[in-house]
Amino acid sequence: MTQAKSSAKSKSPRQTAKRKQAGKTTPSVDNPGKVLKRSRYSKAETFAIFQRFHADNPEPEGELDYVNAFTLLVAVVLSAQATDVGVNRATKNLFEIADTPEKMLALGEDRVREEIRTIGLYKNKAKNVVLLSEQLLREHGGEVPENREALEELPGVGRKTANVVLNIYFGHPTIAVDTHLFRLGNRIGIAPGKTPLDVEKAMEKAVPAEYSLHAHHWLILHGRYICKARKPECRRCVIYDLCKSREKEKFDAIPEIAVRTRALIEKDKIA
Ligand code: SF4
């Protein structure tokens, strides 16, 4: 009886709305929810989505500040569970005094910890930054290796971090699946998967070759600023008319940004 009551209660429209409001129906890395078996889009539809992202922002860029491969690697390690803005604030001074593994090692863990203490998990991150500097000097002559396996051997560096460095610094068409990409892959249904690795593999299959270098940036920016976790801003969405997400807001007309970008593509085809 009690069970029946509680199950009826959990299905009430008010609670569903509350859950939606709290973002509880949004797929997260920890809770992917119900996962589609395959992409909702044909090859041509996926191509059109990336064509739209490209027309809207032909040269997307990451938002972490760095001056070389080493500082990019450190910035990405520091960015786990922290915002890029917060990381940039902390690394401004750090990279002025230590922009190489030698200098970082000489600075030492205590000083690195002081410099990055405004970032979440700073104690562990400071330890990893010094350890990875030491390992880079010992095993790679102080250079950042252009190789996923070697990168993943470094303290604090996982597959996602390795993929970011390979993509941004070395120009490999890797897809680093963070919380935004994971959510988009499942919410839009372009690359569904239960785990970040599943989504990465599905993205690699789905993204057209000509767009693979920038796909990671377009999707991160789209997830961070438009298709947000709690509530997607569909009115500002460049792929609104192409999106098949069930969370898409319904409007009487296609948002202006999507119409304008579609026209831009059509104009280029004619020219
Ligand atoms: S239309 Fe809405 S749900 Fe679909 S991608 Fe755009 S912001 Fe996300």
C-alpha cells in the first residue's frame, strides 16, 4: 500500500516538472539515464549539424590560457572540476614564473599549491603537476609527448586530458568527452553512450572527417553556453531546426540565429 502510494506520487506531473527543473532528467556523466541504441541522425543530418556549427564559428578556440604544450597540459590537468576562468586566474602568475617542467619542479609542491589554492582539489593537483614535470624530464627530455598512451602515463592525466592536448596543441582530430559532450551526445542523440568512452567512440564515428578537428570545441562551447545542463537555451541555438532532442523547446518560428546561419550556408553553396 505504502509502496503503491509512493510510486503513484513519484509519477505526479508536479514532481516530474520539479525533477526537470532540477536538471534530474538531464544525462550527466554519473547518470546517463536511458541511453539510445544509436544516433537519431542520418549521415546527411549529422553533416548539416556540423556545417551549421562551422558556418556560425569557423575557427572555434578553447578558453584555457597557455603559452606552450607544457602549460596547456598543466592547465588541462588543473581544469578538472574547475572553470576555465578560475584556472586562468590561478595560472596567470604560475605560468609567468614556471612555464617549463624544470622551472615547475624547481618551484616545488608547496609553492605550486599556494599559487593554485583558489582551484578545487588544489592539493592533489599541485602534487600531480610537480610529479608530471619530474616524469616529463626523466622520460621525455622535458617535452610533452605527442602520444596518447605516453600522456596517460603522466600523473593526473587521463584519457580526456590527453585528448584535449592532442587536439589543441598537436592538431589531432581527437574528441575529449567532458560533462558537456557527454550530455550533448545523449540529449541531442547524436552520439549516445553509457560512458564517456562510449560517447567518444560514437562521436568519432558520427563526426564527418572535414569537421573532426574542431568538433570537440564546437560541442564544448555549445554545451557550455547554449545547450546547458539545467535548461537548454533553444532560442539561441544555431541547430534548432535540426535538433531532435525531446528537451527542445517548442516555438512558433525557428530562432533567428538558426535561420541566419542556414541562409549563410545556402548562399555559400550558390556562390
Ligand atoms: S534546440 Fe535546444 S535542445 Fe536542441 S541542441 Fe539546441 S539548445 Fe540543445
